[in-house]
Amino acid sequence: MKICFNEATTLKNSNLEKDLELCEKYGYDLIEIRLDKLREYLQDHKVEDLYNFFQTHRIKPYAFNALEFITFRNNEDYEELKKDLDFLCKIGTEINCSKIVVVPSFDVGDFTRKQIKEESVRVLNDLADIAENYGMELAFEFVGYPNCSVNTLDQAYEIVTEVGRSNVGLVIDCFHFHAMNSKLEDLKKVDPKKIFIFHIDDCEDIPPGMLRDNHRLLPGDGVIKLDSILKVLKEIGYDEMVSVELFRPEYWKWDAEKLIKVAKEKTELVVKKYFDF
Ligand code: ZN
């Protein structure tokens, strides 16, 4: 299992350059690059600088986060989304980062599950056509908020299965899995090859439907049954990567170095019971 750092963890207390240096220092294998931090980095760097960094360091890029609100968009917004996709695909091919996280829309109105599925399948196919030209892959991330149009694993997996393309898979995020009561039985049915990204985190003991990203905690510090999730992942044969992704404002007040160090230690402590690194 490779250990990855998701840049949301240090959203407000670091930037891409600093995340890269610190993650290399503390021995992360991979990094998920955030679109906003990438744009900021490119204000005074070239894509070539990023390529050179990865060429000369151990850490490698794994995915970009994220294209959000991909479904139920008006034409104008959808064109903007496709521009962002194109931008990430181009940079992805240059720096050998082949995955992009894509997130379903929120507050879409009274659509049925069937209608949401049709719209999600349609959009994922359309975006996957573009990504395919660059050899890029899309990782669809359900969000465990009541107002997200796709908020459980079974719903997301049904959509990804219907799309049925090799370059479209899932993000499974422990927080989102827990936050809307996704089921372990559903995780057991997932083809491990369809899990493109696995996000690890933990959270406070707040009832389902009321949990938000700011309630996330370091792995092992909260109430998510991480052991059960990891056990099932091992059973189904998933052992690719685990990415620590926290969005807790309290942690953004920490020194970034301390957070990056502790996040890796805590992740390893939880994961090592089931996987080798
Ligand atoms: Zn996530």
C-alpha cells in the first residue's frame, strides 16, 4: 500500500511547493494535487518545474482534486468545466499524473435516483471521452452530505458500473462512506480495480446527515470504523494506495510540517494492521 498526501489537509497553511518538500521529507510515496494550489503554483513556476521536481524526488503525483459540480450544469458552466478538465489533462500528461477526481453536484432539486443516474452517466461519459484522448482517468467521488446528488457508495458504484469504461472509477472516502451510512456489504461487492483512489480520515461523533468536512479528524482519532473498512478492502484485494485527506480548520492553524508528519504517522498506525507499505 502506498501512502499519499491530499493537499486539502494543509489547505490554508501551506502551498504546493511547501507540501511537496515536506511530503518528500516525511516519506510519502504520492501526492494528490489540488487545482487551486496548482493554479497558485503556476503563477511563478512552469509546469516543467513540477515535472523536474518529480523527476528528481521520490514522491510522485497521483491525482488532481477536483472538478466539482459536474452534473446538472448550464451550458456556460459546463463549458468552463470542460476547460478545467482540458487544463488538468494537459498538465497530467506532462507530469505523469493520470487521475482526476470528479464530484457530483449538490442541491440539484427534486430529481429521482434514476434521473440522477442518467445525468451522472451522461456527464461521466462525455468527460471520459475528453480524458481518454489524453490517457487520463476520472475518479468519481460521492459526498456523504444529504444534499449531494450522489451520497452513498451503492449509488456511486451503480453509476460507475453503468458507465462501464476503463478510465472511470471511484473514490472511496472513509468520511463520506461513514457520513451517510454507506454499507460494508456494498463495499464487499466493489471490484477493487474500480477503486481509483482511497481517502482516509476520521471524524467526530455527530449523527449522519449532520457531518461536514470540518468535523474530520486525523485517522484513529474519531469514530469511523476504519478497521472494518480496511478489512473489507483487504478481503476484496485492494492494496493500491491510501491518501490522507482532512479539511479541518483547526489543523490549518497548525504548523504545516507538524501536520504532514502527524498525518502520516497516524495513517500508518491505522493502516499497518492490514497492509504492508
Ligand atoms: Zn475525499
